[in-house]
Amino acid sequence: MESFRRLLNGEDVGLMDVSVIAKNGDIVQLEGKVSVRFENGKPKMTRGAFRDVTQEKTDQRELHMFKQTLDQTFDAILMYEPHDLRFIYANKSALQIGVYA
């Protein structure tokens, strides 16, 4: 509601994250922009364009939980790209013992 109040005051609120309930009852997470058209200083209409980011948000949460689990282990864990052996992840234990620079 705060974002819509700001929009109606003529402010640009940038990228918005919103949750809506779909017809089937699922909660869907959306990301997008909304604009307001004014006529004679009063809001005439709003329009928005949003995209479904539900899966992306779920993937981010799962990756965060996975990394937290890896960081709690005492073993050094390193992940690398197989084609060039470039490290892409090192857990806290690996960093503490200096395995990964």
C-alpha cells in the first residue's frame, strides 16, 4: 500500500515485489513496475507489467539453505566448474584452513 501511495504522489517506486493469490489458491510471487498517468494533476489510470518469479524465489531460498548447511560442516567443501576447474564455491571450513584462496 505504501508503494501505491507513493505512486499516487507522482514518485517512481522502482521494481516492486508483490505476492498475489491465483485462482487455484496458490500464492504467486511477482516482480514488476507500475506507473500512473495523471490528467489535470489527478491520477487517471495505472498500468503495470509483472512477471512470475515464484520459482526463482523458491530456488534462491533453497540455495541459501543449502549453503547454510554446507557452512555448518567441519569438512572443507569446494565446488568448481568441471570444464576449467575454476572454483565457484568454498564453505567456511575451506576458507578457514586456507584451502581456497
